[in-house]
Amino acid sequence: MRSTDSRTVLFKENQSVDQECYIVGEPYQRLDATEKVTGIAKFGDDIKIPQMLYGRILRSCHAHAKILNIDTSEAEKLSGVKMVITNKDFPDIIYGMYQDDQRIFARDKVNYYGEAIAAVAAEDPDIAQLAIDLINVKYEKLPVVLNPEEAIRKGAYQIHKKYKGNIAAKRKIRKGDVNKAFQKADYIFENTYTTSMVDHVPIETHVAVAESDPSGFVTIWSPTQAPFNNRFLLSRILQIPMNKIRIIQTSIGGAFGGKQELMAEPAAVILAKKTKRPVKVICDRVEEFTASTVRHPFKMIYKTGVSKEGKILTRKIKLIQDCGAYNDLGEGVLRYATIMAAGPYCIDHVWIDGYLVYTNKNIGGVMRGVGVPQVCFAGECQLDLIARKLKIDPLDLRLKNALKNRDISPNGQKMIGIGYVETLEMIKDKIKNIKIKRKNPKDKNLVRGFGISSMMYSCSGAGRHDYNSAIVKFNEDGTAIVLTGTPDVGQGSRTILAQIAAEELGLNYEDVWTSMADTAYSPVDMYGANASRISYMAGNAVRNAARDVKEQIFEYLIQSDRVKQEEIVFKKGWVYLKGKKQIEIKELVKKIFRPDGKPLIGRGSHNTLSEHMNPIDGLNNTVDIFLFATGAAEVEVDLNTGTVKVIKIWAAHDVGKAINPLNIEGQIEGGIGQALGFALCEKVIHDSQGIVMNPSFLDYKIFTSLDMPEIIPLIVEVPEPKGPYGVRGVGESTTIPGAASIANAIFDATDIVVDTLPMTPEYIYHKLKIHEK
Amino acid sequence: MRKKSIHLDINCEMIEVEVKPNWTLLRVLRDELGLTGTKEGCGEGHCGACTVIMDGKAINSCLVLVEDAIGHKIMTIEGLVKKDGTLHPLQENFIKTGAVQCGFCTPGMIMSAKALLDQNPEPTELEIRTAIAGNYCRCTGYTKIVEAIKKTASQLKLKKRGNKQ
């Protein structure tokens, strides 16, 4: 089989037949939509296997405590209980993604409320729940560390002895000479911003089913967004070789980064091995709010120096990222936040210090936008303060400083083929005729305002090695299958990968089917559905695999029809030789299979071109592809109650190429739904002992259909040189500009300076009262 | 707790099933009858993933004790597809407008929409949004879901007019 170099253009297309796309760029219906609208799609909890037991996990009721003893005897005696496990049933391994600081089940101490301690398998989920309550844990409470700034002070309790000062990680950027630049600045602005802990809130909670056979082979069904990464971790933690672990991805009921890590899987595997029966471990909604990973809260201190004409001369930023109890993927989030903190602007002098600080709270993981919704809120709100002071229109201020092609980003990278200015121009064009009625004629307590915000983000893993691979194979009847290890989490990746394969193979969309991920059969996808990487990385891998298998057919034709490669084109189901329609692709494939007996399997892959962040100055090519967007919001503030109603939101995203415009609109609309919650109402609240006070939908609110504003999605297409058909990612960008647009609109409406998220009515009311005085 | 045998009217079929009295309708649908189209998202009546139609009204099946469902007509997502396999117009339009992303809220969302359209065939946008306000969606921002329901309402209206003529 021919190997494929993923970084070069494989072969030149025949120019004699029109090469315009006819599948890529079209709003095809999702290939998995029918199973979802009929209820046939199988999610994690829909998996049921004969003889299956039900598992539940016992979690800590303290935020910080030593474990003195775990007594499982009463639980074991309960009729219907088949197994109770604790840390003793796992290999004694500490693991992590960036540093090893975590166990599957706590051994000597618990470091957050909700940390896993034990698990039970029983005949019935009710019995499993009863058994959990019968496990008796003796704790010795320890001082609770909740505030990151207190956690890094001298004398603070060390949560992990190995990591001094409760600092899990640091990152920095040193570019130019900020001190000199501040001296030259006409104005210096210093502001502090804070964001809160937010949960992913997938509507489907975490669950996993595991089955083990006597040879030690383990099969796991899980709504995981990272099956290969999970296999890698499980192999390490449970000491099982990868060929004995099979992870089958089920349909996934929402992920957003929250189904990246292991949660129910390890307990399910050990319970299955010990009971010799399949086990389904369920995590309920309370566990989602207390024990699943969260978006890191940030405190951000921004000092910005500008000229009176509005040129940003320098930005000095300190980021304090609340890690929670374990590093997990927090270090990656810190990296993203540090790289993007200064904003999408051409700034020569940048100084950024980022600190990831341990606290006794929920583990910060990866959540859509990973650190950038937070820093975008800070940087963009401050920009509007600057615009107001300098009496420059906020959009013009951004245009003046915007990164353009050949500019150098704050983290030292040269911009190539970017479309940031186009997103600003798109918003400028859409809002030019809008007249916001500041005051409501019927009610003087309602005032309206308008605000914008821009963002910069990364497509594919920034600062880490990343790769994706794909197989495209023909069936004997000439239809094709795409095998991918990348899960579709609802963003529509199965659909766009089918579109890319169909386009490349010259087939119709209906002739191609994309698999779900199954580590036994799918080619490796290193990190899963995250980092807005799929259209780019899996798209390239699939395109390369399609080209590889097409080339095999070309070889056949070159032999059989004595043509040259450049004279062959596949398009709309037909093979064209020297510009003439010759034979249907399907008929040709049938011939190749039978009688010639040549299976047609194509292989492709793509590697990221990302460098690790330089520890001295952070200035290298850490980001493979930059993503840009500009958002705008119109809000109405009730001066009596502090309630903010978002009337309209515009969002202009440069996606490079919209493989499926319907999907892109869906991402924008859904991303805004999450951004609105982040901006206005979502917060995981802890009491002084670190106990989560609102682990239910009663007290943690997300936006419903009645809360949503009118959304105007705007797709900008500036082709990305490295992406298949010019595509870039968009999945996470859509959650990023919203909060700052809304905050800036509130500033426009009321003159109050917002510096904290969420902007609840109480917070806005309080700010209004202070402003009045 | 002992199991007892009861009869439930599910998707126009009388089904006999053994249940414990503390089981919810949701649990019986999913675990005893294998009708896994109806989902559990919170178990507390907030998220609406468990929405089924009981006597024409959209209800949270996680809040209904199974014995309280006896003698009532229950319709689940599985009951929407016709016997010949054709999809209900709501299902068709959810697919066409791009209203389906992860699909977990979709069955509950469609059942709430069906209950609405059966009672109010010409809803305003506000009435649509109110009808699905108890169905959380974290993926779509609701825009295309509302569009799908609107489209279905106008198609059914046209069909009705056509039938009258």
C-alpha cells in the first residue's frame, strides 16, 4: 500500500474538467440524523448486555480530608451486591495528562468534594445506590484551600506535597520591552477581571459499560469524545496492553470537553473483571456538577499602554487560573490562555505570566474554548474602556490594531492567510444601519446598548504533538466507507468527513458512510473531538486516504486503458478519461474487485505543525492554525432589577471554508447559547468548606428556548492554506466572543464597568447602585 | 419490594409488564420495555429529556410513578414513526433544518413539539418557545429546533387546506 505524505499536495488534478466542488460547501443532511430523531441511536445508558450489573461510585463528602479508613463490610453484605472496590483494587498508580498527581480512587486523602473513593456493582441500580450509602469512610478534615491567591501565599496548606506553593504549572510570554513601551504610552489602563466556575452540562451524564472475558480482553462502551486517549490512559493505569482494550464509542449526548477524561470507565472495567459480568457504571446529574471536570475560573490583571491615536503599544498580563484539585488538562488550558490573552492584535511588547494554582475544588478540565472565553472577556472589555477614553469607535480601534497577513502575533508567530479583518468588516457592514433606541419610550427603566468583541483561537492542539489518521475503503458495489477514530460529538464530523471523501472520490454523498470510533478497528486519532481540530486534521487525513485509494484505481486504469494519470478525473459518479465520460466509478470498482480481486483500501494521516511553547519567552510556532471571529450584541438592561436581556447577537467567524454551512450555523447558534450562560447566569457555587451548593438544575441554570436572543450567524471564508478545501475549525470559537460583546453592550447602555462573570441581576444591580453614587 | 404485573397503553398497544411500585414510567420504558428513545438527563423533571405524551400532554416521565400511568395513553418517540417506516413531519423537518446535533434532547423535544401542534396547530414563535422551554438543549441554541417546528406547523396547515379543497 502506498504511504501518504500528509504535508505535500499529493497530485495535481486534471485541469480539463471543471474542478469546482459540488459536495463540499453544501448543506447536506446529517448522516446520523434519522437514527437520532427516531430514538434509535444508542447512547451510553442505552447499552444493555445480558447479565449486566449496575455500578455506582462513592464520592467524598469533604473538600479536603485524610482518609483514615474505608469500611465496605456493610455494603458487601447487602443482598444483590456483587462487588465493592476501593483503591486497593487498582494498581497503585498516580497518573495525569501533564503531571502525575491523580489516582482513579483516592487512597490517603481526598482533595475535592466529589472525589471518587469506592464503587459498587449490584443486580439493580437502586441496590447499588443503597450500597454506596452503606460504605463507611472515616475522614480527618484538613484546612480547605479555595482561593487561588491565598493558595499561593506563604504558609498556605500544600495540597500536593510534590508541587510547592500549590502551583501546578506556569507559562510566560516575553516579547519586546514592555517597560520602555509603557514609558512611551500616552495612556495606561489597569483593570482586573474575574470569571467563575462553569460546568459543561451535557444533557447526557457520564456512563460506561465494561465487559471482560477470561483472557483479560476488555470491551468498553462509552460516550467518550477521546476513545484513543482514554485507551492510552487505561492501558497505563490498569496495566493492560492496548490490544486487550477495546473502546467502542456510543452516540454522545453532548461533550464540549467534558467527556474527554475518564470518569465511569476505570470503575466499570475493574468491577467487570472482578465480577466476571458486564457492568454499567452510571454517574448522575449531581455527579456532573460535583465530580466531572469544569471550566477553570480565572483572575486576570491587564495593564495596557496605548498611544492617543489608539495604537496598542504594550500589554502586561497576569493570569491566575484556578486549577482545582488536580492538573488534569489544566496546563494545556493555561497554555492556550497565555497565548491568546493579549488578543488578536499586532502588539510589539508583551509580557504575560500565567499561573495554574491548586485548590480544593472541582478539577478544571477542557471546556469549549479552554481559557480563551475567559481572557477574551478581560482583554476585550478593557479595549472598550480604552475606546471610550480615547473617543475612538470600538470597532475602529480594533481595526487599527488588528492582526493582518505577515504581522507577528503576541506570541511571536507570523500570520499567514488569516481572515480577522474580514470578520470585523463583516460586522461593520451588518451593523452600519442599526440605530439602537437607547431608552425604551414605554419604560424609562429599560435602556439598550450595543457592544462588540473579537477573539483569536487555535485550530488543532497548540503546543503539543497531534495527529489523526483515516482509512477510506471501497465496498464491492462501489460505495465507500470512511473509518475514523474521531468521535462525532454532535458537531457533525461524520457528515463532513463523508462529504470530503465523496468529493475527493467523485462519488455522491449518499454513497459514502462514516464509521463511529472503535479502537479495535478505527485508525488512531490521538486526542479526540477537541481543539476544534476535526475538520482540519481528520479532514486532511480523510482527504489523503481518499486520494490514496483513488491512486490505486488510477494505477489500474493506467494499465488497462493506457492513459496517463493527468488524463483521469473522477466526478459526480463518473470516470472521465481525456475529458470523456467513460464508465461509472461504481462499475469500475466492481470490476476491480471481481474478477481482478484487488481490495481498494486507502490510508491517510495528518500531523500538526505545532511547537512546544518555549519556556523562556513563549515565542514560537505553537499554534498550527489561528482562528478569528468578531461578535456583536444588543442588550437591554432593566435599571430596576439589574436583569440583562440579550436582544440580538451577531457572530462573524472566519472558517476558511464551510464544508457544511448548516453545521457551521448550528455551531454558532449553540456556542452562543453556552456563551450566554457563561456571561449571565452559570456558576458552580461552593460554600466555605468547599461543598458544591447548587449541584442540580434547580439552582444551576442554563439558557432555555425562551431566554435566547435572535442570532445572526455570519460565515466568512478566507481559505486556510493548510486545511482541506481551505477549511479551519470553528467548534470552540463560537463560545468565545459572546461574554465580552454583552459586557461591552452593558457598558454602552449604562456606563457601568463590568469586570466579573457571571453578570447576574444581583451583580449588575449592585454595580448600578455604585455607579449612581 | 415485590414486583407486580400491570398493563400500560404504550404507542397504541396494551403491554403487560412487571414493575415495582417505586419505579418511574421512565425507568419502565427504558429498562423493562427496551424503549430507550426516551432519555434520562437529570431524573428531577428539569431537563425534559424524558418527555413523553400522556393523554395528549407532554409530561416528564421521570416524575411519573409507573402505576400512575395505568389507564392513560402514553406515546413515546418510538410511536411516531408510521408502521410503513415513514417519519412524522416533525422528524423530517428536524433533519432538514439541521435541528439535530448530538441528538440526546431530540426525542423529548419532538414529543413536546408534537403535543403542542396537536393542541395548537398554528403556534406563534413565542408559543413554540414556551412549549419547549422545559426541554434543555446544550448543542443547538434552539434556533433550528424552533425553525423545524414552525416549518412543520405551516406544512400541516397547507396539507389541511389542501385536504379541504
